[in-house]
Amino acid sequence: MAKVKITETVLRDGQQSLIATRMSTQDMIPILETMDQAGYHAIEMWGGATFDSCLRFLDEDPWERLRTIRKHVKNTKLQMLLRGQNLLGYKHYADDVVDEFVNKAVGNGIDIIRTFDALNDPRNLEASFKAIKKYGAHAQAAISYTVSPVHTDETFVKLAKEMVQMGADSICIKDMSGLLNPYGTFLLVKALKEAVRVPIEIHTHATSGLGAMTLLKAIEAGADIVDTAISPFAEGTSQPATEPLAFALKGTKWDPKLDMDKLNEIADHFRPLREKCIESGLLSTKVMGVDINTLKYQVPGGMLSNLVSQLKQQNALDKFEEVLKEVPRVREDMGFPPLVTPSSQIVGTQAVLNVVLGERYKMCTSELKQLVKGMYGRTAVPISEEIYKKVVGAGEPVTCRPADLIDPELENIKKDYAEWVQQDEDVLTAAMFPKQAVDFFKSRREKECGIDLNLVDQENMVYPV
Ligand code: CO
């Protein structure tokens, strides 16, 4: 068995899980070259939330961040997380947009693209895989891990085999809710290693306190790569910490051979930022400790806080327990989707509606209707006719690959945003985050010309060039 490889997540999931993805590129730059020399297999640094946050909160061009990191990280692979046909957004895009996005992501420096689908429907990964291969990056297929009466190790092994047949260069078990436990993971990794020849990577969260134990057992079972975060942005709802795992494996056959001095330097760099985030309240004790309830409710941490805020808006916080019981029922009705963006939002919102209105499916969101209709893809088990009638009514469900129903859209988006586009990448930014993109483009132009464009008459807007 070879040494285990480490993917460092501080620049993406680590900061996303603890400080709502508010780390700026300036916070990263001074330490990037040290990170490049630490011996990591890869640095995860881009994804839906980092992209969104750059535009929405940080007034940064996410593409510029990618180029900056690439400039400083010359040897270590750069990795991103992609939501399959949803790219970095919340809906399916046409195949031509998927192709162009992957083209630009790889062109600007991404080496590894970890692609997942909220329903684990491999058809939703097809277009991304094709593009990733075409532009020469590493196609990692992520299985959204979940626990349900219909999900077994065999389910995940079967899916892994299918993904390898589709061209996956490696498989990741993506445990976004922190549900994996050490001994279960040991058996799952063993089964995967027997079934497929590509490298197996484990991604978990330390929420329940099991994270580091889980990774250790995964490594013993033969996992090739594990995800960790440097200690100031590790543990709690983030990944297990990098340094203790590196120490635990020192001198064993799995030794990842990380440079401990460099790890110390990296931790020293991020520690003051952690302190600053605690002082400002951005980093809250709620996400820092051990929360064993995550195993009981089996919902991601972010989803719990969403439910609380939705109930608060309805003045129905007293119904929280009831909603928590309704979530698994809605999930069962929906064919047991893993709870990850966007299925977690769809199931959670419907559970709130069912409880607050006192009648199940009296009102349904349009997203739930689309899910039941098959427009997000195939669920783990088919949705019953009864639920279909109640939610959608008459009509036939969609059974083809959902993106086959979407006409090419890239040229239209190019036309719609022509006035703002300064680089090809802007078209993709606008496709995925139309509102945030325009706000960002405006601010970019303001900086260039020194005029507050909000003062300009919106109807007859004339832009100084
Ligand atoms: Co994660």
C-alpha cells in the first residue's frame, strides 16, 4: 500500500463550513507559495459558494482569484467542486454552457474537477465528464453519500462502477453531512477498492466528532486520498485537521510525507484570521464543537439553520421538532435523495410548508414539482403515483436526461450581457449568477471610471467607456 495523499480544503470547504466563505484572496496570497511546498496532493480552492461569495460579498472576480492562486501555486494540483449539470448554480444548464465553463475553468488553471449530482443520477454528470476529458483535466466523480433504507454499500459500489465506466479518473465519497462512521467507512472503502481500480478519496465533515477516526479507518482500508483542513479552519463543521493526521501517520506505510514545518507556517498564517473571525462573530461556537445530533437528524448543518430561519419568518419556531420529523417523510416521498444543494433546500422548504399549513402537499414549491416530475433526474427509488398525482397532477414524467430538454443557450447569454463583458469568463459568471454578476460588473466599471453608476438614470443608461 502506497502513502496516502492529502487534499487541503482550507481555501474552499474549510472556510465555507466555518466562516460562510468570506475568506478573501488577499487573506490567501501571502501563504500560497508555502502551501505549494507542503507536499499536498491537491488544494481545493473553488466551488459554488466561493464563486458566489466573491461576487456577492467580497467584490472580487472569482476568475481572477483562480488565476492569482494558479500564479502562486505552481506545482500542487488545484481542485474545484462542480455541481454537474448545475455547474456552480442551482439549475440545469444547457450542454454548451457546461462545455464552455469547463473550458474556462481548466484554461485558467484548474487541474481536478470533482463533480457531483444531488440525486446521484450519472446522466447529470455526462456533459461535465465529456468536457473535462476534452480539456484535459482530471475527472473525479463524487458520490453524494447518504443514509436511507435503500442506500447500502452495494448501492454506492454499483454507482462507482458506473461512474468509472463513464470515464471517472477517481471516485470520491462526498459525505457533506458528516454521517460516515469509522467502521462503516472501513467496509465501504474495502468494497470500493475491490470493485474499481481508480483512486478512492474520502471527504467528510468533523461535525459529529467522528471525522478524524473515520479518515484513519478509511486509510487503513486503502483509501488513496483524504480531505483535511489546516487546524485553524478545521474540525467542527469543517474537515478534520491536517496536522494531527499527518503526525498520526508518520513513520507508517501510509505516511503522507507532508512538510511539518510548512504546515506550522500555514497554521501560523491562518490563526490570526481565525481570531479575527471569532471577534467579529463570523466564526461562531455553534459550528466549532461536537454536535452528535447531526447523526440523529441526518441533515447537513446548513440545512438546520435554514429551517430555523424559515420557521422564524412564519412565526412558527415552536414547530421545529415537528418539521424535523417531517423532513425524513418528505425525503422518503421524494425517493430518498441525498440532502445536498439543491435537494436539501427543496425537501426542507416542503417540510416547513407541510407542517405550517397543517396539510401535506397542500402547497408545493415549483422546485418540488420539478423534482417529482423528474426534471432534476432519477431518484434512488421511483416516486409513487400517489405523490406524483398530488404534487404534479396529470401528465407524463420526464424520463430522459433532463439536460436533453434544454436548447443551447450560450449565444443568447452572450448577447444579453454583451455590454458588460470584458473577458469570455464574464459570460459564464452572468449565466450562473445573473443578479450578482451585474452588480459586480457595475462595481468593476465604477472603479475604472470613478462614477457611481447607481446615480445614473437606469432607463436611459449611458455608460462612459
Ligand atoms: Co464538504
